[in-house]
Amino acid sequence: MNVPDNLKYSKDHEWIAVDGNIVKLGITDYAQGELGDIVYVDIDSDLSDIIKGEPFGTIEAVKTVSDLIGPFSGKVTELNTALIDSPELINTDPYGEGWMLIVEIADTSEIDALLDSAAYKELLG
Amino acid sequence: MKQTRFNKIHHTLGAKMVEFAGYEMPVQYSSIISEHKAVRNSVGVFDVSHMGEIFISGEKALNFVQLITVNDASKLNPGKVQYSAMCYADGGIVDDLLVYKIADDNFMLVVNAANIEKDFNWMVENNEYSVEIKNRSDVYSLLAVQGPNSKNVIQNFLDDELNLEFYNFTQTRLANIDMIISRTGYTGELGYELYFTGDETDAEKVWNKIFEAGREYDIKPAGLAARDSLRLEMGFCLYGNDIDQTTNPIEAGLGWITKLKKDKFIGQDAIKKVKEEGIKKGLAAMVSGERIFPRKGYDIFSDGKKIGTLTSGTVSPVLEKPIALGYIDAEYKSVGTKVNIVIRNKEVPAEIVKLPFIEK
């Protein structure tokens, strides 16, 4: 299982790459493995904000559907539109080409509440 | 939880294992879609040893099979297989099954894993002809070798030429193990099913032989998830989803296996009545052009009104489109009718189509 040290993690199995108050997020290698073949990523193309604890989209895999949960609140500045036609990028490259959103975070203290790689590994057991 | 004799192999291959009908079964090995495509394009192998094998023997074996199944087993010669169903007196489906005629006084009935006990008890309860009913599910292993290259794989280790017609079987030896090989399957592809007894070592021998012979065809193990998407592309019913005790064969589109004119069988009168009066609801096939994933339990709407419920759904790996089966009010059943599938409170357009979903 790949859990890069330079990322932050949410309990909902999202990874977050932090650069000041600009963050990039996607789902972890563990999450994509659990979901299996991802068929659609359903995020509104005009999604402007995400809210901590609230669903901002869904992932449809062959086996199951899973909500995407905001790990913090912020303004969406970019969506990975490549996922519309190639959702399998999440399976093949979850931390790279499979990224989902770039978000401008409102309250950077919310980042501190996220897990580091050691804590996330512990969560996975 | 029960295990098949291939359990160790599945674990060694890193399969994702799940509980299914009381068995620990592989749901996928690598990727569902790649396993699905291996079967459509070359060859894949399913461990379906959880399926049930119930043997009916005795002088009146045929009379008994005729009584408990809806298809006409009197049409079978030894070596023939028939798709059929067992019904309750009210026409509801006990199970769908395969009937193998081994000899005039000997039949093998292959039933769904989840229904083995229920089916066996039902047979015993209705044993009007004093036949011998033996549940040998636990001693039989079953592998399904499916795909356009399946014949090449099986032929590789048979001395005689494999010349089986569709829904025929032969009793032969493979890897020095006696087995029944039938040209059957649940995928819509050319395929064979191998029934054999023996221990784990025997099972592993057969598995290894098949994979050796299949290497040149890039043979892949395939799990229950691919089995489900493959059968759904063909529109084959799955018991527990598309058929159960609340649906009858006519509603389920299984009128073609229900021979109402044959001698008495359980459910005959009720099904006759359904046919005369016409069905109120029926199983329909739907395709959508939208980016949705239809699933069992989703509602089907038309003009803001609920007209049915999905019983199976997936995104077809071949069509790359959402496909689904569901029961809908009979007036909406005709091909070309536009309906809406409700997904998370959103109505998504779909259209009634003819089965199979894919061309075969």
C-alpha cells in the first residue's frame, strides 16, 4: 500500500497535498483499491465550494458507490476534467493523474486537524 | 464459512474474497473489467464450486423431474442439458437450474448455491415418485472455462476430439480425474463447465492443467463480479435479483422454458392463468446514454410516477454504457419506450431495449 510521507490524509481516505492555503486532493491508494474499477466520477462541473464533512460528489465503482466528503471547507479553483473521460486514472495513479480538486482553503487551521502519513497508516492498521 | 477446494489458490493469487451463499468466494483477482474482457476476448476461469449438484435416480426419475421443473425434460436424451426452473404452486420461482440427463433413470440438477438446502427440501417434500434424491454439492468441484479460446484450452488435454454441441455434456477424464464436461456457462461465450469430485490436490491438478494449457491465450482467473457483469450483458436472470419466489416465469421472460402443454408440473395451473390473463409487470431491459451506474433497488419512473424497480444493473464493459434489468408495469415494457431511472433523487433517461444487450 502506497502512503506517501509528504501528504496529509483524511479519515475518509482522501489525500491532501498542501502548499500554503492552496491544496490539491484526491483519494488514497487504499481507497481506490477498496473501490476497485472506477467507472464514473460525479463532481458537478460548476462546483464552487466544498464544505467540511459534506459530500461534494460521488465515485461510482463497479461494486459500489461512495460519497466524496469535504475534508475541510474552501473554494474550488480547479477540477480535474481528465477524470470525466478517464476515471480509471484514479485506479492507476491515485496520487498523480488521479487528483480531483484544487481548493483554496479558508481556515488553514483545518489542515492541522488532518492526519499525517504515520497516523493514516495506523488508521489502515 | 465453507471453502471450495480452490480456496488456497485464490488466496495465493491475491483474490479479494467475500462471503457468498455461505462460501468464501473470489469476487475479483485483478480488475473486474479486465477479467470480463478476458472472457469476452480470449478465455477466463471461474471457480463456481459453490453451486449445488443434486442427483435424482430411480425408475421414475423422469416423472419426478417433469413434476418439479417447468421445462420438458422428456425431450432430453442422455448427454443433454436443459435450462429450467422449479416453481411453487402459485407460480413463484423456487430456483432456476440446469437439468443434466445422465441416463433414463439418472439426472443431475445444478442449482444456485444460496438455494441448495431450500431446493433439496422442496424436492424431498414433493417426492411423489419415490426417487432417490442425493445432495452431492459438497463433494463436487466445478470450474467454468469460458471464452472464445476455451475450446482450445480444454482440447489440449483430452485424447478425443472435443465435439460438444451447445448444452451437451460428456463424461471423460482430465488430468486422470473423472469428470463431466458440459458446453454450458453463464457468459454468452463459447464455454465449458467441468464437474469433478476429489480432494484439494485433485482440484489443484485440474486448475494447473487448465492454466498451463491456457498460457498461450493469456488465460485469466475471473471472479464473481465479472461473472455478474458477463451474465447481465446477456440478460441472463440471477436468482435473488431478477427472479425469486415473488416472480413467475412469464413475468421473468422465461416463457420459452415453461412448457405449459407438458404433463402436470408444480405451478402449471397458476402460470397458465398468468398467461391467459396477461402480466401486470414484467422484466424489462434498459440502456441509458447518461454517465450513471444503475443498481438494484433504484426506482423506474415515467411522467413523475413510479412504474418499476431495477433488479440488476451495471455499466457494460463492452458497450461502455449503463445497462439494467428491472420489473416495470406491462404497458411500459415495449422496446423503444422511454423511462427514467432514479439515482439519488435525479431522474435519468433510459430506453427499453431488446436482450441481449450485446450482440452475440
